[in-house]
Amino acid sequence: MFDGDGEPCLLVIKTGNATNTTIGRANGVFSVVREYFPNDLTVNQTSMEWGIINYDSKSEVFSEPGDSGSIIVDIRGRIGGMLTGGGGKVKGSDMTYATPFWWLLERIKEHFPNVDVVVG
């Protein structure tokens, strides 16, 4: 796929409460985020985040506050992740973070082993 600037990319789509339907470009790099207890530096919480930027250099932002929890899909409708946060637009681009769905599903199945995802 190619974005509005003719650059190859993975196009993704989301519908959020704040920005409605927007198209973005997902990268193939995942960031591991760890939070530590302040006194003993043991890991308190770990999350996996996926970076998404706006569609092209002329587009508005992919997400804004209020879009958290939106599901992000590829152009075939396959779930890629859940929007968890972002950073503001800076010189034509913005950064949105999503937790990859495969990472979420593994953790959901730890508590609900018989869960099944039905798309319909």
C-alpha cells in the first residue's frame, strides 16, 4: 500500500469518539513499555505499544483525546490493536499508540481461556 505522499506503508483505519473515522500509517516496530515500583525498581507493569502516524503530510491527526479504546483495523478489516494514547501534531505528523491485539488477546485468555473473537 502507499500513502498520500506515495510512500509504501501499512494503512490502518479507526473510528473514534473525538475524530470519527481517520486513516493512518502503522509502522512495523513495537515498543515495550515498563513501569517500575519507585523504591525497589521491580517491574510493576509491562505493555506493548504500536506506533501509528497520520496518513500523509497534509492530513489532520490520526487521533485526539477521547479516541482511547478505539479499535484499529487494516484495510481488510482485520483487528490490529486498541488505541491507548498519543502525542500532538508536530510539523505535519502526529503519533498515536495502540496496544497490538495479539498481545491483548494473550492476556485476556489468561483470565478467560475459552474466549473467542467473532467478527461479524
